[in-house]
Amino acid sequence: MMKIALLGAGHIGQTIAALLARSGDYALTVVDRAADALARAEGPGVCTLQADTADAATLRRAIDGHDAVINALPYHLATAVATQAKAAGCHYFDLTEDVAATRAIRELARDAATVLMPQCGLAPGFVGIVAHHLAQRFDRLHELKMRVGALPAFPTNALKYNLTWSVDGLINEYVHPCDAIRDGEPIEVLPLEGLEHFSLDGVEYEAFNTSGGLGTLAETLAGRVHTLDYKSVRYPGHRALMRVLLEELRMKDDVATLKAILRRAVPATMQDVVLVFVTASGWRDGQFIQEVFARKIFADRSETAPLSAIQITTAAGVCAVVDLFREGRLPSRGFVRQEQVALPQFLANRFGRAYQQSRQIESIS
């Protein structure tokens, strides 16, 4: 049985704990500083430990003796946690979308005897696995577009948005430069730029540049694709209001205040939907063709154990990757990229099936 130290007992951490514990193949210790969050994570096969996860010495004691660490803490702790995991001889998996943290973790992995695999969630994470799979289906790849949205099912405010995941992660992706490839060359583009509109199933959406969702794919596909980018999907009008807040009111220089405002004024919701929309075009057998992967994943509205769509997709992402690693389907040491995961193996996995059970979108315009 694989011993896992799961750091973070928030909504995503609780879902990860429940999924892995029910499988019977993992012994979990959930670590968090908040006693109330730990109480919600308790269950058969789950031990809990209250500890200051921001303190390096305390963290090291908490993870010692485990086979692997799953980090579901805020993104700004990723590098510190990965450092302690490496020192303790634990394999490391996380959900970070932060580009700087991922680069630091890759450096840590250069001489590591264990696996360090960041970005194991939805975006980055699953969307990169899909995109890389589509890319391999072309003799010559031209364009690869990745679009992902975690959205309220019933938007009612001017932002047309509810808090469905971490406010820290949300603002982080809105303020940092975004990797892309244009004309075959790697570049950085500005967040909130590149506005486009499209419709799925008769619903109108907008999409714009955000940071981190591309993961390491720009590096992996360097020299092989003409155009590559990642954009977040929102309902029309959201991006314009966020630009007012971040640019005109200069809240990007005071993100702590902006986060406090959003937490106070924008309600959270469990009634959400996740969109995954990846398009690839290129040449195969002398023909210029396009392939599309499009899914909608809905919240589980169970009265006894409801789960939001972002809980389902994020937890399924990291659980499937850890499970594939346990089965020996991934490298056993060093830095592992999401695109090293085979999409068919992911979707066939007991946790990855959450994406198979979603609804495939048939018509796109």
C-alpha cells in the first residue's frame, strides 16, 4: 500500500483524500493547519495531522516516512514543499499553475532520486495531456489551441462569475505573462489580451490569455508547431471588468486587497461546469485537417456528497497521475511533464474515467 502525505484539506484536498482512500491502495495522512478543514477530510483510511505547513521543519517531520507527497496547498508554497519532499526522499505531485514554481521544481529534479511532477490538475494538467495526444496525430502540426473554463452554471452578477476554486490561483493567472508560440517562435503574451468569442451548445463564451495553463507544452513542442496558445474561458463581459479592476484601478499592484474584495463580494458556488476545448490542425497524409476534443463536466448534485465540477476534474487529474505512477506507467525519477502521460491510459484509469463520463460536445462554432 502506497503511503501518501496529502498537504491541504480544502475542497480539492478533501476530494483527493476521499477518492484515494476508497480505492484501498493508498494510506493517507492529510496535513493542514486548520482543524475544521481536517475534520471534514476524516474518513476510513484517512489519518489527519494538524501542522503549520508553511514551516519547513514542521513540514519535513510531517512528510517523513511517506512514499509520496501530494501538494494541494496554495501555489506560493509549491517550491518549498517540493524542496522538503525531495530531501525526505518522497515522490512529489502538485496542482500548481505557477510558472516560476514549476521552473524551480524542474531544477530541483535534476539530481533527484525521486519523481517531481507538478501541474497535475485540470489546466495545467489534463488539458496538456489532451493537447499532446492530438499533436501526435499529425504528420506536420500547424496550430494547437487550448481553452478551459471553470464557470458557474447560473451566473447572476456583473462579473458573470462565482468563486469555484482558489482566489489566489485565479488572480495569479490574470497578472503574469503567458507562454505561447507564434510563427514557430516561443514568446510571452500579456494576460487578459487575445480576446476571442465562440459558442458551444448554443452558449456564448469569451476566451483570453491567462498564465500557466500551457504547462511545459511550449517547450515540448518547440520547433514542431506554428501556433500554440492557452486561454481561459469565461462568459462575455468578464474580461472587461477584470481589466478595469486590475489595470485602470491598479489592483494588480495590490492583489491582497483585490483577493479580499472578491472573497467578500463574489459568492462561491458548488453548481459549476468545466469546459475543455482543444483544437489541433495540421497535415496528415497530404491533407490539411482539424481535430477537436471538447467536453463539459458538470457538478455532482448529490444531496449526501455533492461535488463541484472543479473538484471532480482537479482531483481526478492528480489521482489518475499518481495511480499511473504507482502502476509503473510513468518514469520513476526526475522531472515528469504532464504530456508524458498517455491520454488513453489516463481515460482508462479508474480516476481518469471522470472525464470519460462527461458529455462530449458535438457542435462547435
